[in-house]
Amino acid sequence: MGVCTYGLFMARKPRVHLPGGYYHVMMRGNGGSDIFFSAADRSRFLLLLQEGIGRYGHRVHAFCLMGNHVHLLIQVGSIPLSNIIQNLGFRYTRYINQQRNAVGHLFQGRYKAILIDADSYLLELTRYIHMNPVRAGLCKTADDYEWSSHHAYVGKVVIPWLHRQDILARFSNDASKAIMLFQDFTNKGMGESKREEFHHGSHLGQILGDDHFAERALSASGQSGMVKPPSVEKIIKAVYLEYNIDQSALYEQGRGRTHSEERAMAALIIQGLEGVTLTSLAKETGRELSSLSQAAGRLRKRMAENKSLQKKAEKIIASIKAPNCQA
């Protein structure tokens, strides 16, 4: 099991794939740079988005194209979201590089995707996406922004590939009444500020929903086991119990190397988990964030050749996942 646990610290965490699931997708420009330079660029992006529907069999329920990022609401079928977005990003980057005689990456690293519980968040997320230009100060109302799906929802334009039916049907079975109620619902979001849950989720950084929904999604992805992220306190406790040291040892100040391995182990484990950060460990222990990050990197290299360290990590992770290990 040692190799498997060591892989936790080396590989990116797998995406949660739920067939039929709804995802809030965010694609950002590399380093915050623009990804659209003309109306023609935005039109090409939407064309590629449309072509992807025919290729991968998903549905696009909402979109908003900003200057340096994109919001999408996508419902996947049997093909994982990663296939859809990677293809879209690759084809659009190739187009932009050809247009601008450039090379290199257009988008910033890995796209962000939050699987949402549609019963609880579908309508609010659609409004949130359409109101993004308003929050950014680009326009006064969603009606004033051309490059979102809002115009299609309220009947100003027709986008045949946009799947409006599911969302409008939640307001009324009468088409005209549904549009009127949708418009009213959107306007009620005028004063809404940024909602962190739509960007970071509530479970492991990938899922927005209650525990039952999260467990079902993780089970469908073969990732069931830890729905809620552990607290920093729980991780620290698991470390000092495994190393058989006093809890206060992990909080000792100074530049000495006393118990440095234990702190490095806590940092390394945190780097391998969603929903908990090194920043929180730094604040809890009073150590420098950079020092913890560097210590974790050194321990990662040692662990590659040290089965004893791998076993310690396995036992600590098992303890963190165990329900009887309380913070």
C-alpha cells in the first residue's frame, strides 16, 4: 500500500465524474491575461463549444464569456468533463495562437469545476453566471451584456444548442410565464456579491451539496471514503499520536530541527488533501508558510526511498479518515 499512498502526494487529485451531473466550470487566462481579443474570438469559442456538444453528448445550460475568463454550466453524459474541457481549451488555444502568431498556453493551468446538487443550486448558479458582468461593473443588468446565455433565456436571441428547457421548466410549464419568472428571479440577484461556494464547493473542493449528495457523487467516481475535509487540528492530532510525541511539540518555535519531520509530515499530508491548506497549518502552528512547503518537499523526496516513512504516512491518513479520531 506504500506506493499507493506515496502517489497521493505526487499526482493530481482525480476529478469527480457523475454521469448526468451538473458542473460549474471556470476557465481562466494564463496569469490573468485576456483570452478574448475581439467579437470574432468570442464567436469562435461558442462555435467550438457547440461542436463539442455533438462530439461528447453533453448539455450546456448556461455560459458567460468575460475578458479573461469563462463560466460554463455543463451537464455531462457518460463522457467525463475533462475530455470536454481539455478538447475545448486545446482547440481554442490553437485558434488564438494562429490568429495572433503566438505560441504557448492561453489558459491558466487546470480548469476549475464544481459538481453541484441541481435540486439545491441549479437556479441560483444560473443566475450567478448571468450576473457575473454586473458584479464586475461591466453593465447595470444582465440584459445589457451580449456574451452570456441570458439573452437566449429571455427570448432576445435563439441559440439552438443551448439547453434552456430544464431551468425554465422549474419556473412554469407555460413558456411565456417561465421567461417572465426567470427574468424576475435574475433581477432579484442584483445585489448579490461573489459566492465562494460556487468557486470552491463545500466538499473536498469539488462538490457543492449536502453529505448525501457528495457521498453519492464520490461513490459513482470510485472515490468514496472521506466526504468532508479533515480539520487541521485532526491532522495534527493524527501526526503526534503516530510519532508518540506531546502535542505541544508541533507548536515549538525557533529555527531548530526538533520535531521538524513531524511538522513536515503534517504539511505533506495536507498537500495531498482537498479542502485544507498549508496556510491553515501555518497559522495553527505559528510557522512560516514557505518553511512548511519546503519541508514537505524535502520529506517527499525522502519518502520515495523510505518505506518506513511511507508506512507512517499511511497510518496517519487512515487515522484521519477514521470516524473515531476527533479534533
